[in-house]
Amino acid sequence: MGEILLAIVLGPVLWLAGALVFDAVHWVLHLLLRSRIAWLRGLARPHAVHHEWIDRSLVTNWELQSANVRCHIVPEYLTQLAFTGLVALVLPLPFAAMLGALQTSVFAGMLYYRGRDVNHRPAARIDAHPPGWLTPPSYHALHHVWPDAYFSAYTKLVDRIVGGGAQIAQRRFGWLGPDSTLGAALRSEVERAGGLAASDPEIPGSVDVLVLLDPAVPLDAPVEAFIRETRDRQLPPEVWALRARAEDPLARHYRTDVRVVFRTLLVPDVVPDSASSRRAACRALFWIRRDADFVSLGSSCSLAALRRFRRTSPLAPAGAELVRHRMQFADLPSGSGRCD
Ligand SMILES: [Zn+2]
Ligand SMILES: [Zn+2]
């Protein structure tokens, strides 16, 4: 009896472990899809059907609905059952039975919705995903736009291990602010990772990620202007801001603002030379790929700086149009919420 109770209590934990195994399998499938060897690509081909069903423009191709069930939902369920089989080898039967029951109910739910579960429903505007470990539907939507990143389905653990928490390649970067050794190192690291230079950072619509290079300039004017320019886009804008101090109330606010994916990059106390700038840029990209919202670029203790940042009270920008979802932008008259 005690064993059954324990199996019921631990069931969700085991289910999450199974989901993480599938996240890892998912990452491998995308590696295979990029392989030069045809039969390896063929092995992962069924997963490509899932991405054709909801394509990179987030358009649902209804004619592939049944193919998605066959090629994605059923194999995902079978992978999870294989994990349950392994659990049955090491844990008493009630644990495997509980896990199998949970996986089967989720599978039944997905079949009921024909694949249109919470992660696969159309949205005219996608919110910025929050920092932390959870992956809401806004995070999985990014995987459909950028299939070589954002692999995790429930928690970011696998993305944090494989560096799949942010797309750099093919995104257009706008660089705003004065030239500096650190800014140049960051720019060259982004270009090395395949990031593109926006045709003109001043032209609305030409930038996916805005990098604010002046650590001293107030954040609200450039960030609010960028949010206004991108409010009608389906995908949320992203800002990386160099900051001089961890105690930055505006940066602390933007960290959880649904209008923008925001990352604070704390600059070192002393002006870095070119070698330490390169190291700082590498460190920035390493952590951004793990969806870090705060990276300390200096050599001093990063955890202490992170603690100071987290303890800072957030301050909302004056006059900004604060919404709970980007969808609410649609209800606002154009040009409202100017940050005067
Ligand atoms: Zn999907
Ligand atoms: Zn995928």
C-alpha cells in the first residue's frame, strides 16, 4: 500500500523525467536533420513533418494534421513508453504503471485535440517568454520559427545543457551606442555565431535583437521606442543591454516584461583590454545561449552581482503601455503609450 502511495506521489516527477528524455531525443533529432548523411536525415524525417505542419512563419498547414499525429505524436508517446520500460527494470511495478498511466492520459489529450495542445495554438502575437526554468507556449512557438533552438517542452534543462536557449544565427542585430572594445568583441562574437547585422538600426522593422552598448544611458527611451516599433510583429523583440550597475531598477523591470525578451549584461568595473573583452563576449554568448537574463561580464563574483540584481526592486518605465499579453496591443490605439 505504501509503495502505491509513493508511486502516486512520485508519478509526476517520473513523468517530468520522461519528458526531459524526450527533450534530449528531440535535440538529437534536429542534429540528425542537419546531418550530411542521408540515412541519418531519413531517421529524423518524421519529426520534420511536425515542423511542416506548423511552419517557420507559424502558419498551420491543416492538410498535414493527420501526418503530424502519425509522425510526431505517436513516436513521442512510444519514446516515453520506452522510458517507462526502463523504469520498470529498476523500480517496482506500481511506479512504472503510474508513469505509463500519466503518459497515456497526456497522449489521449493530444489525440483529442489532434495535436492542437497549448503549445500549438495560433497566436497573432507571441509574448516574450519569462526567465526561469519553465517553458510556456511562447517558448515552444520560437522552436517552430527557429528549429535549431528552443528544444525544451516543459522545463529549460536540456536547452541549458546543449545551449539551445536562444537563437543567434540568422537573426538581425542592431547595435546602438558608442564604439568600445567590449562592444566590438560582442559584435564579432555574434557575427561568428551567424548573427546578421541589421541593414540600419534606425529603420523600424530591420532589427530582431537590439544591443544597447552604452552602459550609462537610461534604458527606457531606446527600449520603449523599440517595443513601439515592433508591437505589431508576431514575435517579441529582444534587447541586450550593457549596464554599469547590477542595481538597475528598469533592467529589473524589463526582465519580466512580456513586451520584450530582455537580457542585462553587466560590464566589468575596469575598462577591459581586447583579450578580456573577447573572454567577456564569449561568456555573454555562452550564457545567453542558455537563456540567461543576466550575465556579469567582469571577473568579479557573478553570483554576488546576480544576487544584487535580483534584490533590486523593479521600476516600470514612466508612461509605457504595460500589458499582460502582447495581444492586448491590438486593442490600443496606434501610437498610445508613448514614453514621454
Ligand atoms: Zn511543436
Ligand atoms: Zn523540433
